[in-house]
Amino acid sequence: MLLVLVSIIAIFFALSMPAQAHEVRPALLEISETAPGQFDVLWKQPVTDGKRLRLTPILPDSCTIADERTNRFAGNTIIERWTMTCPPSAIDTGRIAIEGLERSLTDVFVRIKRLDGEQRSQVLRPDARVWQLAQQDSGLSSIFSYLVIGAEHMLLGFDHLLFVLGLALLVARRQIIAVITSFTIAHSITLALTVFDVLSLRAAPVELLIAASIVLLAVENILKRRGHETLASRRPWLIAFVIGLVHGLGFAGALSDIGLPTGEEAQALLLFNIGLELGQIAFVALVLLLFALLTKLGAKIHDGAQMVAIYGIGAMGCFWCFDRLIG
């Protein structure tokens, strides 16, 4: 009866969470100068739960649209393009804002490319959605923004976090560092291969495989607690590595949306990956702290809490599997 109650609670919690658990991806606004006073505008924004976010770029007032907008869907992203004309000083002294950003969890990566090769970029967030172009750049707003985006992508990617939690529940405390390191190495490999167009896979099967990996890990945890010996319990680092390869394809979604800065591709990728790991380390540290607190409360409470977590992970993974399969 306890397990039934736990499962019902876990399923209810799963239904209350976003169906596309790692769809908190950044948007991109790229303004490229093609001739003096002439600019091509690229606007890419993610689709969340099958719905378009109500985000609208607000460009300098003195700029006027010179060509019709073209729209198209690419996976879980809407891409719009248009051209505009601006006075010489508009892109240097005006302002760029994103209307509706305060009602979302999305960041917007804004990049300006000039004819002489100069590039400026800024990340706009729900609490800082205006870029005053006349202000001096901080020096950290460009390439180092990839570190912040990486950390946010991990901490807001609930399916990735649930998999890491499942790994922590599966192995002994002394094994956690080795297993998480194996997961890190694996997703770093496929992330790099995808970003540099060596490997390509559609988003839909990747999302389904990630959800299935969460269910697999929940089943492995249950079998282990029932005394069964499985490959995951004998060699958890191997399972973490193999499934980490799939999760790396999911992490690549954020970078594919905003791209990498010309001439700094390797540095930006490294910073994005470091951001992912910082977010992962923070989450693992929190999990270990909770485990330590539960241990002090007694074995019965500790074991019961872990079973609740395992069945919760399994229920959420199942829900995401069916949702992504149908979608």
C-alpha cells in the first residue's frame, strides 16, 4: 500500500512538471551587417510543450524593416529572418529588448556582427531584458556567457538531474565520483561531436532515449534493493558512460540554438561544458548532503526516503517516455 501511495504521488508530481523536461533552452537574436546601414536579422526561439513562447524582439526605434519576415520550424525551434535598415548610430547607441521575457525561464543570446568583423554579444534574462548598446561591454558578456548558459541548462534540465540522482542512489558513496566522472566524459564526447557537425541525430529520438534511460535506472535501483545482481550494479561506470553519450546529444540542443562565436568555438564549447559540470557538481553536493542528513535520522527513514525517490524517478521517466513517444 505504501508503494502504491508513493507511485500515485510521484505520477501526480510528474504530470505537474513540464512534459519536455530539458526544453529550457536559450533563444538567439543575431543581427549581421551586410552593407552600411543594412542588417540581416535572425530570430530563433524554442518551442515549449508544443507552444510558441510569447517573446518579441524590440530593436532600436530608428531601425525599419526593409523586407518581409520569413518563418519556419526546425525541430523544436521557430526560426524567423528579415532585413532592416538603421542609421549609422542606431546599433551603437540604441537599445535592444525582448518583450515577454519576464514571463519565461528562457535566456536570449544577442549577437551583433559588423562589416569590419567586430562582434558584440549579450545575454538577456527575465530580470535583465534590455541591452543599452551605448554602454561599455563588461568583457565577460560574450564568450563567458556560455559558462552561465551551460550551468543553467544542467540545473533546469530535470531529466538530466533525475538521471544523476538515480546514479547516486545506485552506487555506494565511495563510487559516486568515479561514476559521475564517467558520465561527464561520455556526454562531453557526444556534445563536442554534435556541435562540430561530426555527429547528427534528430531531437525526438534523443529525448525519448533520455527518458528511457531514467526508467532503466529506476528499475536497476529496485532490482538491486531486491537482491538481484545486474550489470548496472556490477559496473555502474559503464552504464553511466553509455547513457552519458545519449545525454550529450541532449545537451547539444542549447548550443545548436545559439551557435558558437566565430574564431572562439573551442573556448566557448569548453566554457559551456564547464558550466554543465559546475551545475552537476552543485546538484551532486546537494544530494550527498541530503543523504547525510537522512542517515542521521535513522536507517528506516533513510531507506524509505530513497525508495520514494526511486519510484518517483521511475514514474516521471515513464510519463516522459509516453509523452515523447506520442509527441
